[in-house]
Amino acid sequence: MLPFAMSPQNINSSANITSGKNDKNIVREYFNNTGFERWQKIYGDGPVNRVQQSIRTGHQQTVDTVLKWLGEDLSGVSICDAGCGLGSLSLPLAERGAQVSGFDISEKMIGEAIQIRNTACTSTQNPHFEVREVEAITGKYDVVICLDVLIHYPLEDVEKMLAHLSSLSRSRLLLTFAPKTPFLTILKKVGGFFPGASKTTRAYQHREKDILAILQKLGWTLSHRAAIDDKFYFARLFEAKR
Ligand SMILES: C[S@@+](CC[C@H](N)C(=O)[O-])C[C@H]1O[C@@H](n2cnc3c(N)ncnc32)[C@H](O)[C@@H]1O
């Protein structure tokens, strides 16, 4: 997943990052300002440029794959959508009967998610949306999901976030990350490939084996894997079970 129009200078690999201390504040600031405008457009259905269209298509494919894996009838299933954004996944999960809690670091994203929910369904508080960063989420859920969030963090932070998400989940954990593949590493070196640097935030690619090692250490076994690649969107989607 590279859900950004990326320039070489803002793509980082987990291997060459020494500190991710400020990433959370940078991400919060981004998704409360230019990032909010940008992602609201991408997750909407109005006209977008070709990069945004590719990200919209890839992201929708990710959401559809998660819905397919989880199934049609989710009555009685509790789900945590960590970094829920505008609720693109939380809302269809609630429609399938799940009790959904969506959390996001950005006040703007959560404000808009609540508006979308209230416009779509006036008589329910499901999904419940709340401003909360991943590592401050509490509770226990049957399923914990974290889509297109880990791209913002270096591996050391991803490890902490996954440990926390793992502690919240009773049985399933689903996540995406941007893969660090030789192909993308070459593209990264081709200057003009990722346009629109001014509209981006920092992004980190991760090796599949590093993410798998973290999950295994936390006691998870991979149960589903999908590679979702479009022109400007590259994601690895994992589902793990205990
Ligand atoms: C690219 S959007 C994806 C939104 C949603 N998961 C989806 O797939 O539609 C990334 C979201 O992650 C949120 N986010 C980033 N870091 C976070 C953190 N540490 N805790 C909670 N939310 C975070 C951002 O505010 C943003 O809404």
C-alpha cells in the first residue's frame, strides 16, 4: 500500500530509520489539515486525478477483501477499526450487524465519520466513533482491524502498535502495510514516478518477513494474505488468527 502520491524523499524503509519519535504528531497534524482534505476527496465519489483514482480503487479493493473474509453476517461480532478514518470500513461492517468501534488520531476524520454515519442512519450509534490513537484504545474485541495506518510508522513503532492491537483482540487481527519489495525500491529511485510531494506525508515500507515475525512473536498465525496493487497503491493485507 502506498496510499499517497509519493516522492522519493518521503518514502522511508524500516531499515534506514533511526527515530520515529515525531511521526505521531506529524501524522495527526497532517490528517487534521491537508491530509483531511485530500483523503476526504479520495474516499468520496467525486472527480479525482489519476493518482487519487488509483488509490481510491486500491483502497476499495482492500475494504472489499476484508468484508469478503469476514463474511455477510456479523451479528454479535465486536470489531475495533483502529485508524478508521472516515469509516469506509466501519460503516459496512456495522451494516452487516457487527458492533463496531472506530478510533482515529485525527479529530477532523472522526468528526466527518460521525457526520457520514448520522446522515446514513439516524437511529443508531453504531459504529461508535472516537478520537483516540492506536496505543490508547481500550477494551476487548472479537476482531481488530488496522488498514492503511502502519504505512505512517517505522518498524519500531509498528511493533509497539501491533503488540497493543494484539492485546485488544480475542480471535482475529487484520492489517495492511506497504511492502518493501525490490520492484518498489527501484521505483523509489526513479525520481518522477511518485508525483505530488507537497500533498504527501512521510511513508514507510516494511518487509513482509518483519511483519510476520512480529505477529508470530505475539502468538498469531497467518490465515489469509492478499497483495493489492494498483498503479499508485500497493498493500499487503494480512489476517492472523490465534
Ligand atoms: C490512509 S487513512 C486510512 C483510514 C481507514 N483505515 C481506511 O482504510 O479507510 C489513515 C488513517 O489513520 C489514522 N492514524 C494514523 N496514525 C494513527 C494512530 N497512531 N492512531 C490512530 N489513528 C491513526 C489517520 O488519522 C487516518 O485517518
